[in-house]
Amino acid sequence: MTVSIKEAWKTLTELDDILLLTHRLPDGDAVGSLFALCRVLRSMGKRVTYEIDEIPRNLRVAAFPQKEALIPRSVVTVDVGDKKLLGDEAAKRWGDRVDLSIDHHATHVSFAKQTLVDPRSAAAAELLFDLFSQNGVITDPETAAWLYVGIATDTGCFRYANTTAKTLGTAAALVEAGADNGALNEGLFETKTRAYAAFEAHAMQSLSYYLNGRCAVMVITQALYRQTGICENEIKEINALPRQIEGVLAGITLKEKETGGWRVSVRTRAPLNAASICAKFDGGGHVRAAGCELPGTAEEAIEKLVAAVKAETDTPTAQGK
């Protein structure tokens, strides 16, 4: 059941012994939203704990809330567009027990008893800010910092098309509440380890171009992870690189899974729709950023993806008709 902000807040006030979950391989919005919600619920006197995959180094820019030992009676998810994104184990254990899902993906697949979803929000953290502010929560500096992390990362430091005037106003309010945007931006966007720099250089060498340069594909193998010592959860920002190349409308990054097959990230420029491309392979996301998974060899996956991009470019909307 889809609920309003008022109804979602009422639900949160009634829950206790809460387990917070987000998607596997968490990005900045997942981490920031989960930690901000954890802090606010605890300020309300709630008993709260959380489960999350290893957090990438560039997202360790503020203090993590301590985990609490408790037996969950309630489950809340943030930034999860489909219960399968929780990961196999978490989805099996908790996927059918979620009381409230808070999300901003237009391709959200309902799985919770109640769902608060708003695709107009640039990030789940922006939706959480609305949830808090409309219910009289005074945001402290650490909570403001985590909300800022979520919004800044999902908007590419306010460069992506999902950044609205409302998004900028929310960021300003968070800075006023104590979020140190300068220090946070430096940690999130301006600092790379030497290992990551080496990884990025090798990854860029794998770039190939299709459809007269409108589609660029980068392939990241397990061998490259081993060679550089970088893990998949540390390379979220690399997904944007293929799209940054002049003339590219669809930038695709294939990341080899340990078990075989590929995790795929698609980033697009107008008029292409990344979510529409990934939906052909049971994936989803946003208009400019989406993901899916594909089996087989890299060559087989690329062939399917390029065909999907071509189909998208051949639509009347993409042709400007």
C-alpha cells in the first residue's frame, strides 16, 4: 500500500525494535539515508539497529551510529527499489517482513506493507528530509551531514539532471543545520586512493565504442579487482566516466561477478532513458542512471546492451519526432 508522508510518519512512531536495511553494495544515498533515519528514530526513543554491506572508504565521512543488539520486531528499508536488491540472504530473511519502504525510484517494485515513494525526489535522503521537516524534527549536524551525503552523491555533487531547485534548497537547509559541505564534498568527490587511481586507469583502457560513438562500454573484470586490490563497492563513481565522453549518449559499465555474469550500470544523456534500457533485462532505476544483471560472456552482454541502446535511440522520442 502506497502511503503519504503523514501516514509514513505515523507508522514510524508506532514501530519499535526496528531493523533498518538498504540495498547491497551501498552507495552514498543508501548509507546516508540509513544512518540519518537511524539517528532520528533513536532520538525519538526507538530501539534501532541496521544491516549494511561494507561501506566504501570515500563514504566514511561522518560518524557511524553504533549497532544495537536486538531482536527485530519491525523492518524498514531505505533506497531499495525492489526486494531482490537487498541481496539473496537478506531478501530471503526479511523481504516479506518489511513494514515500511522509503524510496525514490520510479521503477519501484512494491514489496512492503507500506511504501512511501516519490520519484520527484533526487535521492531517498531528500525524501527523508521532507519526512523529518514536515513532522517537526530538528536536524542536528551529524544527521544533516548524512542527509547531505545522500543527496550530494545521488546528484553527482548537484551536476545531474535530477537536481531541482527544491534539491538545492534542501542542501542549503542541511548546510544551515550544520552539514560541512566543503569537508564532505572533499571526502566524497575530491579524494582518491592510489589503488583506485590505478584501477581507474586500467578500466578506462577497456573502453570500446558502438553506434557511431553514441554508446561507450567499459568492462571491469575480476582479474582487475585482484590486480589493484579494489573491491566493487569502492567504484561507484566510475560508472559515470563513459557518459562523460563527448558524443556519448549511453555509457555502460560491466562489472564481472564472482559467480559469473555481469552487473551492469547504464548512464544516459537526454533523450535516452537508462531505466527503459535496463527494464529490458529485468532491471530498473532512474531516467539517467539504472542497472541490471546479465549472464554469459562480456561479448554476449555487450551485444544485448548495444541492441537495447539502439532500440532506444530509434524511438520517435529519442529522434525528436
